Amino acid sequence: MLRQQSFLATRRGKYTLALLCAIAFLDFIDASIVNIALPDIRKDLKFSVQDLQWVLSGYLLTYGGFMLLGGRAADLLGRRRVLVTGTVVFATSSLVGGLSGSAGVLVGARLAQGFGAALMLPAALSLLTTSFKEGPDRYKALGVWGGVAGLASAAGVFLGGVLTEGPGWRWVLFVNPPIAVALLGAIFWLIPGEQRRAPLANFDVMGTVLVTSGMLLLVYALVKAPDQGWGDARTIAQLVGAGVLLVAFLANEQRSRNPLIPLSIFRIRGLAAADATMLIAAAGVISMFFFLTLYMQNVLRYSPLKTGAAYLPFTAGVAVSAGIASQLMAKIGTRPLIVAGAVIGAGGLFDLSRIPVDGSYITDLFPGMMIVSVGLGAMFVAVTTAANAGVPADKAGLAAALVNASQQVGGALGLAIFTAIATARTNHLFAAHAAPAHALTAGFQRALLAEAFFVLATAVIALRTSNTRGEAPQETADEPAAAEPVQV
């Protein structure tokens, strides 16, 4: 009997993987590419300091808030259909944002961008996990995906600096539409069309409203908490409101004949632990870019371009680490890589927490950043793989949405927590009449040290994840979750 050729070994398979990773890169990079452009945006569009954060937070709000809806819609309505819709929304809103003449229009465009990305990303990841069979093919594909996800944030800072100092801040948005048009052509060429799986009459409208409202309110509360204060009545009310909506959503899903999110997916061994690991790891790592960028620009007085260039070795480290991790997974499994990656990443953050006021890139930033890059590349690849292992094809979009929603909520949570820690330390030193550079640096040090402990905690949580080695799935009777059909 002839052995079937690996899809990844074919030209179409390689093109498909490149397409899906390009979509992921576009979505991930837009969360960070505007960072360095913010001063120019504020000056040009007359943003207030308080409103300027929504150029960043607006994207994260809808990106995280609509992620679960996007993932389940991909499963039920067709992955290519949802991917195309998201790409069109993303491209159109990028064009509107680049042309915007007022602060309100730009924030609205960023909100729409996040919604488009929330449709694109889970559809793309679920296409990857259903196109490449569980085993070596999927491990290699997820290794590339994880490397792209890990380096996109750092690459965004560099490209944002290049574009802002070159043609201007509007080009951090104008670059998206032509790329999106090329991606749309590739989608129609490489991704086969699908029939809609579920009649719209059976769509769980109540579940959709509850989970989307709950996620939006949760991310909004986390984004606003540093400004409002964690003990502020508004923050508490928002967090409680989000909790009530999400509890009501779970109750609705248990009773619904056609749930938006079948809770049986959490019976897949290790899936919940993998999502929790991603959430805590993202909280500890993603805000690192925020603090290091502020440190380089406000303390070391780096230009936007020099700040972006400082991340280039980091992106290379993530890519190399992700590639090595994808090869090691087949031998030792995902769990040891997650644990090792967390410990290494925590060590790098601890090293960065000692940055001095008169720091040098070579001696004070480069070593810690490279250590973090090694841990981050291994950890994110292994967590993404563990969070999608054993998931049946009809729930691949949901699994992809869960792990990516965990990353987005974790990022918002981390930024809220660690910004509060840094601000408290800096304000205390300002009150003691410390020099601005010393006060800022001390705040960054305290935040980075707290991040190190957060990332270290993921090593403990990761012990509950499945230790998949990419074996071909066995069809056994003891896997009820994997065998359950979609209810329509």
C-alpha cells in the first residue's frame, strides 16, 4: 500500500502555510506597529493624553472581545467565508484610519480593525490545524505559526519606527490594504470554498450577545483600570458586570440546544490548562515591549528607528527558538518545552529588571532580551500546539479562538497590572523628588520583576497541560469530546 504524501511536502501545502502565517503576522503586528507612531499621531490629530491610549486599546478591545464569536462563526458558517469577511473589514478600516482627519475617526477605524482581525485569526489557525494532519506535519506548521506570532510584536515596533520616520505615521495603516488584497487573491486560490454548516436560524443569538458583551466589557475594564484605579467604583462595577455576563453565558450554553460554544470542548484533556498557561504567559511577556520601548525612548533617548532596530535580534531569537522547539516536540512533547520556556523567559525578564538609568544596549538590554526570546519562542509554539491537540475538526475554530482570546485578554490584563505597579513606584519616587529618569527606570524595574514572577508561574500551570508528541490520533471509545458532532 502506497504511503500518502505529506501535504506540507507539496507545493500547495507550503503555499497554504505561508498564506495562513502571513495572515497571522498581519493581525499580530497591528497590535504593536502604531506604538512608536503615537507621538506623531497625537500632534497631528490633536489627541488628548487620555484619549491617545485608544489608538492602541481600541484594537485590542474588539480583537479580544469578538475572538470567540469569530472562532465559532468559522466552524459554523465556513472558515474561508469568515476569513474573507474579516480581511475585507480589516483592509477597509485600515484605509479609513490612514485617511482619518480626526481622533474619533482613527479610534473608530482601530475598533473596526480589531473586529476584522478577530474574524481572521481563529479562521486562519483552524484552517491550519484542519489542513495539516496531527503529527509531524502539524507540528512543523504550528512551529512556523508560533515563530511568526512570537516575532510579530517585536517586528511591529521596528516597522513602526521605519514607517514613522520615513513616509509618516499614516503608512503604518496604509501598508495593510495592498497586503490584504494580495492575501485575498491567495485565499481564493488556495483555500477551497465550504458550504455553510449551520442554518442561521439555529445560530445561538443569546449566547453570542452574552459572550461578546462579557468579553468586550472585561477587556475594556482591564484597559481602563490603570487610569481609573483598581479600587475605583467604575472598575469594580465593570469587572463584576463582565463576570455576570460571562456566568450568564455559561448558563445559557448549558441549556441551549445549539450552543455557540459547546462546553464539551473543555473535556479534551489539557485544553483548559493550555489556555490558562497562554493567558498568564501573555500577561507576563507582552507588556515587556511596552516598558522596554518607554525605557529606550524616554530614559536612553533612542530615536524611534533606533528603538525599533533594537528589537531585530530579539525577532531572530524567537524565530530560531520556535524552529528548534517544533523539532523537539516530536521527541519530548509539549509540556517540557512549555516549562523550560517559562523558566528561561522568567530568567530573561529578571535580568531586564536590573536595567540602570545610564544603561547600555549591549550590556543591559541585549542579554536579557535574547534570553526572553529563546523562552518565548519555545513556550508559545508548545502552548499553541497543546491548545489545539486532540481537537476535532468541527471545533477547530473554537479551539483556535480560545487560545488566541487567552493571549489577548492576558495581554490586556498584564498591561493593566504592570502599568499600575510601574506607575505606583514612579509616583512614589516623584513625591520624594527623585530625578525623572531615576523615577521612570525604577518603575520599569519593578514592573519587569513582577512580570518575571508571572512567567515563572506558568511553569507550574503548564504541568496540567497534555504532553502531546504529535502522534497520529487514535480512534478510541474513550474520547467522547473528540467524537461529538456539531449540533446544528
